[in-house]
Amino acid sequence: MIHSRIAGTGSHLPEKVITNFDLEKMVDTTDEWIRSRTGIERRHVAADGETTVDLAEKAARRALEAAGVAPAEVDFIAFGTTTPDLVFPNCGTLLQQRLGCRGVPAFSLETACAGFMYALSIADKYIRCGEARRALVIGAETLSRITDWSDRSTAVLFADGAGAVVLEPSDAPGVLSTHLHSDGQYKDLLYCGSGVSRGFAARLAIVMAGNEVFKVAVTKLGSAVDEALAANGLDRSALDWLVPHQANIRIIQATARKLDMPMERVIVTVQEHGNTSAASVPLALDVAVRDGRIRRGDLLLLEAFGGGFTWGSALVRY
Ligand code: ACO
């Protein structure tokens, strides 16, 4: 039986940093409010003209280098993003052209903050059925482009970045399971209300009922981690690391409590990265792999929750 395993990780953050103190000068907020309600201290924001695919290409090349795979060897690209460079061609195909892996399937999907979890799940299945051997899985965003910088309730949260993993076939399971969910009844709690078909509003902006999103996120992520462990017949004590979506430190802490995991076993980057949506899980994973916390053989639980709502998990033997 073929399994997929993560052969390498990579990430990239744009150079420009906006701190909470910078935001104090832009909207009616304070560093203290942002840190205590969200855990965020600073975030990276793309430069003018710097696009989602620009960030993704850098993350992808780092992941490929870590995996020892040449860009031209990639045979499948799954790209999660809600902030594509263009309506079409899709970001996966734009990236494919830059990497020079001509002719291979490449696509992007828009499941908000769960974008990477969806892309990972699909790529895992292509590897397992033998139709892909060098899959590039991306989560990348320029959320700053759909953030209303005059709205204090959202401007303090969102940010830009990219993360990538390379999946390869393996005899032993790397990706043990993925579980995906969505529930459109919550569409009005978190959305960006412009689009090609509906038409573009004068200002493209994320709208969020933060408090209600918070409550549903905690409940759904709690169920998602239970589901992942039950499907694998594992007790929560088997986990080495939780690699959660980085939206809010209080949501992360609630999921860690549910798993009875000390925060030392949870990868937290929200203070440095803010909420980078589809990029947040692969970014956090790459940080912890590169700083040596996550090692080969460790058991990881990845999870994310976003607009839609959409959410998902992956249990991974790294
Ligand atoms: N600075 C100061 N005060 C603020 C700010 C700010 N930046 N933003 C809101 N406030 C005020 C509000 O106006 C309100 O004031 P009031 O009591 O006078 O009415 C007060 O602070 C409390 O507001 P709440 O919204 O209740 O604050 P809460 O503690 O819920 O924190 C937050 C808000 C951080 C948004 C939180 O609800 C959250 O993280 N929600 C979940 C976000 C998330 O997980 N999103 C999912 C993924 S995102 C995606 O898919 C793209």
C-alpha cells in the first residue's frame, strides 16, 4: 500500500512588518487590547506589487530544496488561497510555469483558512492512488489586499505569507488521515462580499462577527481533533505536537486544553505572523521543523478553521 509523507517544508514572509504600535496610529486600538484578545504582536504585509504567487514561489523553492526535489520534478500542485493573483489562470498554474514543471495538474482552491488542509487532503489522495509522486502543497495569501485598514475589528488580525510542503510516496504512513468539513449556514459570520459574479464593491473587505466565529471555531476544532484521534484509534497522549491554525491564541489554547496538551507542545506563531489564513499551518509547521522542535518520527495534529465555515485536520507522522 502506498502512503504519502512530508519530504520537505518551506515558507516565506514578506519583508514589511506592521506592529501593534503601528496600528495604534492607524485605528482606535492599543497594543494591549490586540495582544490580550488575540496574541498578535506584529504581522508581515506584502509590498506594492508583491503577489500571492510571489510569496508562494519562495516558500515552494525552500520546501523543494529541503526535500531534495528539483522544481521540474514536481508532478502535482495543490494551492490553497483566497487571495489569488488573477481570476485565471489559477495560482497553481502560475506557480507551475515559474517552476518549469510543464504539463502537470495544477489548481488552486478557495476554502479560506482551511485552504491548506483541503490541498493537503487532495494531494495525499493522489499520491496514495499512485497518480502523483512529487506533490507540492501550498497555502499562500495576501490578505492585506482584502483587509479594511480603517476597521479596527479586522485590521489587527490579518496578514500575508506563504507555506509549502512536498509530499512523496512512502511505504510507511506519513499522512495518517485527513478530515474535511464545511457548513455554509455560517456564511454571514465571516465573508468577503465581493466577487466576479456578484460584482465588486467599492472596497474589497473581510467582514467578521468575531465573537460568534470564535465560539463556533472552538467547538468545531474540538470535534475535529476528537475525530482525527478516533479515526486512528489513538489517545491524545500519543500526540507530540499540535500545529494549529494561527487565528487567535485563545482559540489555540482552547484546543490545546481539549487535548490536554501543555502549550510547550503547541506550535504558536500567531504573535509574529497574525492570521495568514491558508498559509498559517504550513508556515507554523516550517518554523518548528527548521528550529528543530519537530523531528522525524514525531506525531503531529494539524488543524484549521475558516470562512464558510470550512475546517479540517490532518494527523501526520513527520
Ligand atoms: N481595539 C480595541 N477595541 C476593539 C478592537 C480593537 N482592535 N476591535 C474590537 N474592539 C472592541 C469592540 O468594539 C467591543 O467594544 P464594546 O464592548 O464597547 O462593544 C470590544 O472590543 C469587544 O469586542 P469583541 O468582538 O467581543 O472582542 P473579542 O474578545 O471577541 O475579540 C476577536 C475579537 C479577536 C476578533 C475574536 O472574536 C476572534 O479572534 N474571533 C475569531 C477569529 C477567527 O478565528 N477567524 C477565523 C478564521 S479567519 C478566516 O477564515 C479568513
